[in-house]
Amino acid sequence: MRIAIVAPPWLPVPPPAYGGTENVLDTLARGLHAAGHDVLLCTTGDSTSPVERTSTFERAVGVGSGSSVDEIRHVIHAYEAMGDVDVVHDHTLVGPLYSAAFPNLPVVTTNHGPFNTALIDLYRVIAARVPVIAISHHQASTALPVPIAAVIHHGVDPTEFPVGAGGGGYALFLGRMHPSKAPHIAARIARAAGFPLRIAAKMREPEERAYFDAMVRPLLGEDVIYVGEVDRRAKVELLADAECLLNPIAWAEPFGMVMIEALACGTPVLSSRCGAAPEIVEDGVVGFVRSTEAGLVESLGRLGEIERSACRKRVEALFSAERMVGAHLDVYARAVSRRAGTPLDVLVPDAA
């Protein structure tokens, strides 16, 4: 097939540092190409994903700095530039609505965020025409009344994440400097357990800096160190050397790329029991999932029970790029069949 992937315009694909969705799109685009399909990635001009690309913005607009007008311009250009394609996988919010102007074009979309009150009406309106993919079963369970075409967990290429020995003697927090990601809770947990912590976090926006100054900076010391935002190479090195990933999220995160990246490096994950975490982390086998800070403090003392090889095997079995690509190709084929007259109930099965 010839497949067009429409990425949001906020970050390049792949991102130079922070950016979970954009990492997924890079992996998906490369995986589809490796599987023998023609891929056109509609992204920004500073993207480097090694597939055919088109763009309207020379550089990524920036998270939190753009507007709906920027996304509309990006989407219009993408649909004008893609020409004759078999299917479009649109990851923007505006695109699935705009695609109504192309009634014979098979389009699918993925919701990378929560099915909250701000988005549920959008997906409810488009779902009868554009199949909606969820990224975890927990996320799909919150989608009613939106029909879910498929639940497809994100994936990584395990060869890009070498298994480390975990000899660095530290726990790692990796993510965004934001209360929902809760690095301040990670600092409290690590200190209570007497375990050194390194915090590698994106901190560019004013609200991120304000949160850092108020909640995280006061907890820093010789045992809790903020190392800044890291690029891909440094991220993999930190994950491979870490004794564990400490991920005390404080919201129902729809997936959580950092968890499968850690597991791919053989690094156990300790996480709050929120969102998709229990789908990713098999408790007691590749890490620990707990409902309280005290439970996570106790779990830091049980890391010796986890085999790093088991962490890697879980990613290879359930969260590989190959599995993710195959699942998407199935949805694409059903979307194409639907345009040829296949009944809707074949396209949209019960996500449960």
C-alpha cells in the first residue's frame, strides 16, 4: 500500500529530545517502509525520519506555542500533497474532520490523549466515518460513546535499546517537569527508601519552570539530582544504567512510552497504578505497580526479585515495532475494505 501518515506540527519526527508521540510515528513510518509499503510522512521540515516527507512549516511549531490555525494550515497542505494514496493515518485533531472533503479516501486516526470532555465530542462525531484507534485498553474503556476500531499498544524497535547491566546505582525519573508526571513524588519516594535518584525531564514552558521551582528544586541534593532534558543517546544510556525507572504518574496516562523504553533496556519499572501502567508492567515480573507512595518505597527494596532479561522479553513479545506495524496494517486493510463496501461492524469490532 501507499500510506500517508499525518503527524502533528508541534514537534519534528523523530523529536531531538522529549516527544513520545513523535517517536512512535517515526518507529511506525520506518516499520511500514521496512515491511515493503510506500510511506509519505506529512510532518515539519526539520524532521529526519528516513522516509518520504512533505511539509508546510520549515520548523516545528513548538508544543504550546502554536494555534489551531497552524494545525489547519499543516493539515490542508498534507492532504493536498499526498496525492494518490491507499490510506491515510491522521494523528492530528483537525485532520479527521477536514478529511470529510475527501469522501472516497480511507482515513483512520489515533487518539494519543485521554478521551476527556474536551475531546469526546470530536471523536464521537468522526468515528462513524473515520475509524478511531486507542493506544491502551484502559484508554478505550473511557471512550464511550465512541466506537473503537482497535486497541494498538505503542511499540519500539528493541535493537535500538541495548540491554544494560543497571549498575549505575540510581533510580531514574524520565519525562516532563509537570505535576501529572510527578517528579517531586519520585524524589520523595527515592529519599524515603535511601535510593539515589536522577531526574531527566523536559523543562521549557513557563508552567514547567514554575512547578520545578515550587515543588522539585527544594528536594534536590546530593541524592536527588536534576540532569536536565536529555537527547535520545543520553536517554538510552541513563535507562540502561539505571537500577529502575521510577514512574509515579499522578494521572490516567493513556500509555507511557518511557515504560516500554525502560523495559527494552532491561530496566524494571516502578509505577503508580494509573491509566495503562498495569497493562505495561506485569507486577512482580518486570517491576512493581502500587497505589501508594509507601508501596513504591517498599518496592525499591525488592528490585533484586526482578530479572532484567524478563523486562526485555516482555517488550519483544508485546511491545515491539513489528507487532505495532502488523496491527496497524490490519486496521488499514479494513479501512480500505470499508470504502469498497464492507459493513461497518466488520471494521469496528468490540474493543474489549
